[in-house]
Amino acid sequence: MNKILFYGMTGEKMCFQHILLNALDLADSGIEVKIIFEGASVKLVSLFESEKNQLYTKAKNQGLIAGVCLACSKVLGVYEKNVESGLTLLDNMNGHAGMKRYIQDGYHVVSM
């Protein structure tokens, strides 16, 4: 079975929308998918939450979102809002969300 990790780095909403679209499409096809909010993308969590973004909500409800970078959330001033989202804050790579565990588990990483 294929496994894909979308490692979102950009804070651009439209770009991240495509991560969500692809993740949902692949998951609907039976492919194991995870999404990590890293870098500037951590600022999008509160935006998606406040606007009740349908793609984000569907991915969250399906358990596709592995989590959000803890360090970037703090540095970019969205830590509290990201805690409120209920998503897991990831810090396994010097405070950031690492991808090593996923690579070791057979995931192909797509970073956008």
C-alpha cells in the first residue's frame, strides 16, 4: 500500500488548499495519507478553523492531519490558537515536526 505524507510549509492558503484536495482524493482511493503543518503553514490552522473550511474540516475529521509544528507555532505567534484547534503539536525534531518517522515507516514525502 502506498503512504503519502504532505509536509506543508507555505503559508499561502491556495497552495495548502491543494494539499488538502490531494490528501482527501488519495485517502478516498485507499492510500494512507498524513498531513503536517510546518513552517509558515502553521498560521493557516486558525484561519481554516475560523472559516470552517470544508476541506480542512473533512481532513481533520478523517484523521488525516498528523499535527502542527510546535516551534513554528510559537515563533509565528499562533501557539494558543493552534492548541485550541485540538490538533497535535509536533516537536520531535529539535522542537519542530520531523518527517524521519514517516520515512522510516514507508511514507513518500511531498513538501509544498
